[in-house]
Amino acid sequence: MSPQDAQQFSREAQQRLADAEALRRELAKNGQPTRELDKAMENLRQLTNPNFLEDTRAAADLRSKTIEGFKDFEFGLRRAMGEDSTRVLLERAGEVPPAYKQHVEEYYRSIGKGKKP
């Protein structure tokens, strides 16, 4: 990843972190548990450091760990809200921005593999 790409990725991670923090505040205000979200946010916080992204292997591992954390959070939240947590969400409001397309594809591939026992 070039230094410019690392900085761009870092800025995007900072925006996603801000979104997650806003969600966390809303959940806490409504008495919902935030432990899984907090763990995923901590991983995402590390991805906001462009220097960390220089180690491509560690960065890739952390991205995978972060994605898993958000999936675990989503699963737990959907279950807590009484939704069918086994169904896959297919409805979309629009196209995925090109900058996120690879990450979205990675997310759906990881869902398809299923959880390890």
C-alpha cells in the first residue's frame, strides 16, 4: 500500500470509527450492550494509524479481525432485537462506493464461510 493509499484508508477508517462511536452512544442511551462493538471499534481505531498499515500482513490480519468483530456485534444486536439472526441481509439502499467495494466483498465472502466452531 502506498503512503497515499495508507493515508486515504486511515481517513476512511476514522470516518467509520466516528460512525461506530455515534452508534455506540445511541445503543448505550437505549440500554443496549456495547461490549462487542467496543472490541471491534478498538481494532478499527488501530487501523486509523497510517504507520500501522505499513506492515501489510499485520494490517490484513487486523482488518480481518475488525470485520469479524463487527459481524459478531451485528449478529448479537440482531438477536437481542428479536430478529432472525440466521438470515442474510440482502436489501441495499444503493451502490457501494468504489473505495469500499473490496471490503464489502470480503465481508460477504467471510459470511459465506460461516463461523468456526
